[in-house]
Amino acid sequence: MPTKAVLRHISIETPRTNHQRKCSAHQRGKKAHHILKGDTHLVIVEGADKIRYCREAATEILDQAQRDLDALRLQLDRTAPTSA
């Protein structure tokens, strides 16, 4: 059976156009900013929407995702049958 790609809706992009993109994590307040031409950022596709996150927010998102994956693996390992 082929391995399932569970992260297929997540990618990294570096825009080449001058079209500004909003950072979804920092839309308001003191940290509000846009993702500009040449800024590498994380893109998460939810339905028809592409949600973009700056490098700072992407690092936090990926760190949390890694913790979640580690917890799932630990849970799976705990439920593995013991060999007799």
C-alpha cells in the first residue's frame, strides 16, 4: 500500500511578483505586516483558500505540528501489540 501524504496541503513559496500578501498570523496590531516579493513563507490550503504565514509564524506553526506528530507517534507506539 502506498504511503499517504498527510501534508499535501502545506507548501513553502517565495513570490516573484510585487503583489503584497497578508500574513494571516499578523493582520492587525503592532505586528501587522505583508509578505513581500522574495519573502519565503508558509502556505496552507484550506478548501479553495490559500492561507499565508510569514517565516516567524511558520516556524511556530511547524514546531506545533512537529509536537502533534510526535504525540501521535507516541500514542501509536503505546497501543502497539507486545510480542510474546
